[in-house]
Amino acid sequence: MIAGPVRPFSNRFRVVLLAAALVGCSADAAPLARGPAWQTATALGGAGTVRDNTRNAFSQPLPTLSMKERRAFQVGNSLFNENWVVAPASAAGRDGLGPLFNANSCSGCHFKDGRSAPPHGVLYRLSLPTGQPDPHYGGQFQDKAIPGVAPEGAVDQEHTIVPGAFDDGTPYTLLRPVVSFRNLAYGPLAEGVTVSARVAPALLGVGLLESVPEATVLARADEHDRDGDGISGRPNRIGGRLGRFGWKANQPDLYTQVAAAFQNDIGITSPAFSDEVHTSRQVAARAAPHGGQPEIDAHRLARVVFYMQTLAVPERRAGSRRGAVLFAAARCDACHTPTLQTGPSATTAGLAYQTIHPYTDLLLHDMGEGLADGRADHEATGREWRTPPLWGVGLVEKINGHTRFLHDGRARNLIEAILWHGGEADAARRAFLAMSKQERAALLAFLRSL
Ligand code: HEC
Ligand code: HEC
Ligand SMILES: [Ca+2]
Ligand SMILES: [Ca+2]
Ligand SMILES: [Ca+2]
């Protein structure tokens, strides 16, 4: 039987586990071929999968690209790594940094197309209870500025310790971040302003996620939990379009996401967002020279977008089949959807009609008070987050040299990431608490294989 020996589960969880095992069992008898295909699938990105477990594993082009497309990918890659400089510079074409910014390149935060860990590469989003940006600091806190302009200030992330224990008595501790601002250069933050800290996510396979038809995502939504399983995924919407990218699915597509990153994170204007980011109180910033209007033109912006769209997904490595069964038994797969199909693609043939295993439903879920940032983002509430894809989580340590997870990087490893789950995912967390040490290890081995 695929479930293998199951010992110290709570009775309630044992029922779920047996049910899952039964669903996975058909009448035929081949012992290892049972269960859904995702449990053993290694081509996580379909035809967009590459065999690479090196430090460059998140940075490979789709293997299906033509020679011409590969050249466009390379141009996008170098713009992604480009260090933008202060204008005016002799290096016309890569000047216009700031005046306010967070980093001088995309790769400054998404190192090797991977993810950041606090305190580096973290963004702080700001808003008033009305949803409006802070009047003096705007919607994003920029802690850097060009010479002659004051950075908005500095941010400290400290933490308090939250203790807990697994059902078998094994203790654990979690770190709850506490954010504070100092050296505020433009007066106090507005009364009641909410702050949301976010790390830079890894960028593998984002083009495949962009190619999943909106109808496929919406079909999985269950806003009013009609099936009564306690899980009610909801889409975010931006001007009527499905939100897909960002920790709250607050961007509808990669073009908008990339152009917004250039504008807000690096201070580079583009045809999509032609204004420099500063508020009326930031007088020196308003007077600063720019590096062209816009600072990145449509052609080069398109190259960076194409580069994002055509990043491949590394092949899955050896893991634990039992861990995959436990993943389903604990109902992790109710949000971390193992299998999706992409639709047609206007970008490149390799993205179209692929069976992929991203482990996300791209929907918003109420994750409880523990993870709440209290800040609404389009239709997402202060307690909702988009299910992040799990492909690549096992390679983060090798590529980025850390194992920090969740939207603000508070989890020091994958186990802590699961232990923070609450709200709609509380039953999944409790199932995890009820697992034996061996079962936890099997689940972890499965996650590390992704
Ligand atoms: C200061 C750090 C920082 C810089 C610089 C930065 N990013 Fe990001 N990036 C982030 C953060 C943080 C998020 C998540 C944003 C959110 O949740 O609101 C993100 C999200 C993304 C996403 C969406 C990924 C997903 O799975 O949802 C893409 C694509 C992306 N960035 C591309 C870029 C590109 C291209 C550049 C350069 C133009 C860039 N980023 C520069 C921090 C950064
Ligand atoms: C109700 C939906 C839901 C269920 C069920 C669920 N998750 Fe999640 N998971 C999420 C969301 C949403 C986040 C992002 C939360 C955040 O960053 O604050 C997340 C984050 C994670 C992360 C961190 C990913 C990253 O990139 O930082 C891991 C690992 C993870 N989940 C594994 C699991 C496992 C294992 C289970 C089952 C025991 C599970 N999840 C059950 C919705 C869910
Ligand atoms: Ca600029
Ligand atoms: Ca700002
Ligand atoms: Ca439901």
C-alpha cells in the first residue's frame, strides 16, 4: 500500500490519510505506479524543464528557445544584472538610478534569479487604513538615494520568540518579526500606517505561471467554501484582471510587474510607468536629473520581460514518495496545487499547453492572524496571501545560501514555514504537528526534492 506504516497520527488525521491512500489506489496492482502522476513527476515545468542542480539552476532559458530567442534572453539577462548609475553619466542607456531606490539592479534582490533573505532585498510596502499611500513616503519605503537626496530612512527587523511543540513533545521556536523605522528624513509616518515586509521571491518558471489560463485558476476558487472543507481560495483582481504575481497576487502580468519593479525599486522610468517616484515633500528628489524620458525604452524593457517569461524550471531531484503521500494526506495540495495546464502562449511555443507541477493555485487564502500584515492589497485582505509555488524550494539553500521562507522571510527553514500556517491552513498545520518524526522527515524530503 502506498501509505506505508502509519503510527502516531491523531484519529482524525488517520481517517484523512487512509482516504487519501484509497483515492490513490486503483484496481490494478503495480505497486509503485499508483497514486497521482505528480507524486513521481520530475519534469516540473513540462517542456520548460532543465536538468540542472547547480547554483545556476534558476537562471536557465527554456530548452525550447530558438537561437534568436536565446539572444533575446541573453540581452534580458544582462539588463537584469545591470547596475544602474546616477544620471547624467557617460554610460547613457544605463543611467537614471533613483533618485530614491532600494537596489541598483534586479539581481541585487533576486540574486541568481533566486530569493532574498532579511535584512537584504526586503521591501516595505506602506498604506493608510483607507488603502491610500503614506502622504510623505508613498506606497513603498526606499532606504537608498542618490547623492544630494536623503534616503527615506532605515528599517530594523527584530523578532520576538514564539515557542511551541509537536504532538510528540518535540519543542520548537518561531521568530515573529518586529519592524521599526529610524532616521525618517521626511517627517513621521502617517497615523495608523500599515507596513508589509516582503522578500524577493525566486523567479523560476514565472512565464509558465503567466500562461495558465485565467479560467483554470478561477475554476479552483471556492470563495464561499461551498464544499465545506474549510479552504476558500479567492482570486485577486487588478482592474478586472486576475492577479498572479507578488505575495498578494497584486500584479496581473510580468510586463506590469517588471515595469513596476524598475520604477519603484530602482527608480528607472519606462513607457509603462513614466513618473519618478517621490512625494511632494521630497523636494530634492523632484529636482534631481533624470537619465532620459523614459530611462529604459520599450525595446529593452521587453527584453527583460522576455527574460523573465522564459526562465526554465529545474528538474525535480530524488525525494520521498511517502512524503508526497503525506503532503496530500495533510491536504497541503488543496492550496499548493500539484498540477496545472498552461494554455496558448503569445510569448513562445515552449510555454504553451504544458502540464506543470508548480504547487500553487495562484489564489489568495486567509492564513490567520499569525501571518497577517493587516494591509489590504487590491482585493486581498490583511490576512490573505497568494499560495506561493513550491517548485525550487529545495534549491534555495544551494543558490542563495539561506533557507528563509514566507513573505517576510521569518521562517528559518521549511519546517518553520509550515508551522506558521493558520487560518484556512490550520488543519494542515495540525496534521503536520500530529506527524511522527519519521513522517515529518519524509514530508521534508519531498519538499526538498522540488
Ligand atoms: C529591492 C528588492 C527588489 C528589486 C531590486 C527587484 N525586486 Fe522583484 N520582487 C521583490 C519583491 C519584494 C517582490 C514581491 C513583491 C510583492 O509581494 O509585493 C518581487 C517580485 C517580483 C516578481 C514576481 C514573482 C512572483 O512569483 O510573484 C518578478 C517577476 C520580479 N520581482 C522581477 C523583478 C525584476 C525584473 C526586477 C528588476 C527590474 C526586480 N524584480 C527588482 C524585490 C525586488
Ligand atoms: C489554505 C492554503 C494552504 C494550505 C492548506 C497549505 N499552504 Fe503552504 N502556504 C500557503 C500560503 C498562502 C503561503 C504563503 C504564506 C506567507 O508567506 O505568509 C504558504 C507558504 C508555504 C511555504 C513557504 C513557501 C515560500 O516560498 O516561502 C511552504 C514550504 C509551504 N507553504 C508548505 C506547505 C505544506 C507542507 C503544507 C501542508 C502541511 C501547506 N503548505 C499547506 C497556503 C497553504
Ligand atoms: Ca530615475
Ligand atoms: Ca517611498
Ligand atoms: Ca472549499
